[in-house]
Amino acid sequence: MHNGTSHAAAAARYPHQSHASGPLIDVSSPEGDPRQHGSTYARGFGNVVDTLAIDEFLRIQEGRVNQFLQVSDRRAEAQRSTLQQAADHLSNIANNIMGSVTQWLKHTTSQGPDLKDYLQKTHKQLVDVDTQHRQLKLEHDALKQQLKEANAKVDEVVKERDELRRLADGVNWAGSAKVSDQVVQSKWKQLEYNIRSLANVLAKCQTKIPTERVARNRLNMIVPTWHKLLLNDDYKDLLICAYLWTIAEDVFMNGKKFCSDGHITNLKVMRTAFLELTPEIDNPSRPGPTLRHVARWFAQGTALFGHFFGRDQNAFRREARLEVERLKLFCNINADNSGTDFRQEMKAVLETALDLDEMLMGSRAIFMVRWPKDGESKTLQHFDTIQMESLAHTKEPSPKTIIRFFISPMLIKFGNADGNNYDSEMTLSKATVVCE
């Protein structure tokens, strides 16, 4: 500050700042004290020095003030910029919010009727569902009550059934047990399956001509040329199957091996004799028992024998072991690697055969297990489509086709389970054969 304007500006900016305690020049009186006039030069020089010092001081202060003002201006500008950015950001947010609110209000206004319809439909559906729920609850309660009543009826029926079973047990002793044809055929097919399964496994073993008498007799009864067929892979399994059927037939003819004390054999002998002597129907000129009476009586006897004597389970194991030992004489069972338990398989064949035999003996119908045209040479017979089923043949069997050998017998029924119609005959199972 080298002029009066700068000093005045500084004084205006800092009105309270003072750089001297009094006036720099005394102008109170031109004349003053004589001592003062004596030092006029000295005072004039001092004033010049003070002015220079003040100017330097003011210059420095001015620089500091200007620097401070520049810093303040920059800070103020920065703050103004920051505030402006914040204001702009808030303005954008406010505008976005207003836009969203406006859009939502427009959408809500346009969707108002649809929302109202939707709410009405939803309410109606809710009412319908509630109505259905109440209806289903009523139906559930009704079904629950019906189930309770049904369970009570079932309990009564079960009690009646048990009572009927007890009565039936008593009736069975009177020989009026009924066995349906389906049950008999099912048991026969089970026996066929057991025999064929065992024969298929045995046929895979190496075979040779047996020397044991029983085995040779059985094979000879099947077909005289068994020596050749046993070593022929085309017929070996069928021949062994027929051999196993002779074992099952022995159970039908002579089951005393498996029944305690063997009394069932005596019953079979008596039954055969009675059936040969008894007429099929009543004859007024010759009054007496008919097949109906005989069948009922023997059905009762079979039930009583089975109840009091029962089966000898050890006999099944002994017989199965014996038959397997016979098979070993012409089938190399020891070399089999299929894991088959031959004794158990043979035991199953014997048990199934005895089950079937007891079923046939205990029925009021008369069943016969026999070969077609029994008593004649089987190798000279011709194929009969009514009584036979061919398991092996070179051409389609016809009545002119010659039977090579029989595999299994046929099962015939006379009468019915009610003890009537003994003059009627029915083939339940055909004999199986091998044709030329």
C-alpha cells in the first residue's frame, strides 16, 4: 500500500485494528513548546522512518489478507459446487419419485376396474370353495359313519365265516368237501412244472446206461428203445421227464411210504374194489348204494385218515434221497455246476404228488390218473387230439401219427363235487406224448 487508497481500504476491512497508540505528527499548535521546535528535524526524520515501517507492515498484511481471501474464495467455490451437485442429485431423485408416483397413479387408475372385477371373482371363488369344503366335510362325516357301519358288518361276517368254517370242518368229516376243477388243474400243473424243471437240469448232465434194476424197469415201461433215446440229446430230457412221472405215479398208486402206519394204502385198495362193484345210478330193481354213496364215504375216510395218521415228513426225505441216488446211476449229478439241490427238488415232486393225491381222494367226484388205452402196447398207439398233447414231433400230429412214448398220464373226472352226474366223463389234463 503506497497510497492513501490502500490505507483506507485496509482500514475499512479491519476497523478495529490499530498500529499506533497516538497521532504520528503533533499538530496541536504551530507555535508549541520551544523545546519542541528545537527538535523539529529529529522528529521529521522519525516520521519518515515510521511511515516506511508502516508501509512495509501494511504491504505484508495486505499479502497475507489477499492469500487468505484467495483460499477462502476457493473453499467457498468448492462448497458452492458441492452444494449445487447435491441439489441437482436431490432434484433428480425427487423427479424420479414424482415420475414413479405419477406412473403408478396412472396405472392404478387404468387398472382399477380390472382389479375390482378380479377381487369380486376371487371373493366368489372363496365363497364357492368354502361351500364345497362344508359339503365335503358333510360327505366325509357320512362316509365315516358308513365305514363304521361297514366295519361292524365285516366283523359280523367274519364271525359268521369262522362259524361256518367250524361247521365245515365238521361236515368234512362227513365227506362233503368240495374241490373245484380249477384247483385240481392248478395242482396238476404245479406237479408238471416241478417235474419238467428237474428233468431239464438232469438232461444237462452226462448220461449213461443204468444197471440198477428199478431204474431199468421204469425206463423199459416207458419205451423199449430207451437205451438209444437216453443217449440222444433230442430225446434225453423228455425221457428223463417221463421217468420222473413214473415216480409221481407210484405216489398215486402206493402212498403208504409217506403216511403213518400205511393205512391209506388199504383205503385205496378198498376204494378201487368198491368203485368196480357200485353202479353209477340208482336201480329200483336192485336197491343199494351207488357211486354217490361210495364217493362220499371214501371222501370222509380220507379226511379221517389224514387227521388221525397224517404224513411222515421223514419219509419224504428218505424217499427223495433214495431216488436221487438212483438218478446218479445214469446221470452224472456230481458234475453239475448249476447249484441245484437235487434232493430238495425231488422232495418237492413227491410232496406235490401226494398233495394232489389227497385232493383227488378227498373229493366226492371220482378222479382217475391213467394212461390212454391202458393195458395196450403204448408204442403202437396213434395220436388222439382229445386225450393227448404232443411235446415233440417231426410233423404236425394227426390221427395217423404213431406215438413213440408217453411222458405223463392223463387226468379224468367222473361226476362232480356235489356227488352227482357220475355217468359223465371229463378230461381235465391230457396225456403228454412224443410222436414219430
